[in-house]
Amino acid sequence: MYAVIISGGKQFRVSEGDEIEVEKLESEVGNKVELQSILRVDGETVSTEIGKVTAEVLGHGKNKKITVYKYKAKKNSRKKQGHRQPFTRIKILSI
């Protein structure tokens, strides 16, 4: 059985016991959160009713640094920035 959930504007295909990284959630480590499910597949049965998926917050962190470089031709304009996107690692408990 698996479900498709929405978190942070992105969709994830999850099963029970999966650990995934989603956009940062404002929740403490060890707390349980409920995420919105838009699709549930159980063997041959496909259900599109909106449901809840329960997950446990395992930790918070930041992804690898990316470099953003902006440049305008013939204007001598250059701008270099770095960015590290925060994430939350969660474990799916029940669908």
C-alpha cells in the first residue's frame, strides 16, 4: 500500500516506514504531524479521497550549498549568492 502526499507544494509517493525529506516543518523533533494525502493505492483499489497520513519528525537540517550567479551582458553587472535550503526528515507511521 502506498499514498501520494503533499508537503511544501511538492508531491511524494510514500509507504509505511519510509523516511523522506520535505520542506521545513515548524514542529519539534519527536512530534507527530499529519500530512494531506491525495491518492491511496491498496493492492488493486485506488482511492482518490482526501485523507491523512501520520508521520514522525526525525530531525531538521540544511541541504548542500548551491551557488546562484546573476549576470547582465554589457552592463558590468554580476552578483554571486549562495543558498542552503532547510528541510525536515520525517518517517511515515501510518496511511
